[in-house]
Amino acid sequence: MLKSNHAETSRGNGTRENSLAGTQAPPKAILIVDDESSIRQLLVSLLSSQGYRTESVADGSLALRILEEGSEIDLVLTDLAMPGIPGTAVAEYLAEARPEIKVVCMSGDPRPHEKSLRRLLERRSVDYLPKPFTPMQVLQMVKRSLEG
């Protein structure tokens, strides 16, 4: 179960069918990290409607706190440009400390973080989703990242 001490948390409660075993698998958990509340709300609504468990936070320091607590997270969707700790720092932490967690970095302008993002992409530590994006692009990226 996702832990949170943060006011803006939303959880979907759907389940996914495990086609190999014929049993219900628990829904995948996604942490959304973006300083824009409208983006967080959109992603929480979209992903929860598809049966994913979601939690959202407004900055990298809150994301790191959740991740360091050992919360059961399968995927992190993080903006690159945020006040304080940027999304690339969250992705670097995950690549070293929790490589089992998939990461998708999002940005409307990745240029300020180009070096870090390029290094993460080359190591195949992250996927990249440019903003603006459509709901279908988000769902396709999430599916691809979780399957990869």
C-alpha cells in the first residue's frame, strides 16, 4: 500500500487480470511528481481511471522522502524542471538505490537538464515523455515502461 503524509494523494482501487496465472494481480503503483497541480490532477485522474494506484507530490524532495521510506512504487512519472530537487535527481537516485522502479521524465523544455537526461537515457534508466502530451501518449508510455 502507498504511504503518504501528503494532502494531495489519490489512489485507484482497480485490479488487473494476470493472464498467465488466471488470478487477480494487484494494480501497479505510480508516483506522480510535478510542481504544476493541473498536471498532477490530470495524471491522477487518467491513471486512476485505468486501475492504477496513484500518489502525487509537488516536488522532488517529497518524492525522495516517499521513495526512501521504501514505499511500494512500480513507476515514477516526474517533471524535470521543478523548484528544489529536479526530476533528474529523483531519477538518478532511483537508478542507484531502487533500479527496479521504472521512471518516466516529462518536460516541455528539457534543455536545462539535457546532460543529465541524456546520460539517464543512454543508461536506459528512464523514458522521456515530452509536454504537452495527450492522454493516449501517457497511457502508452506507462504501459511500455511497466512492461519493459
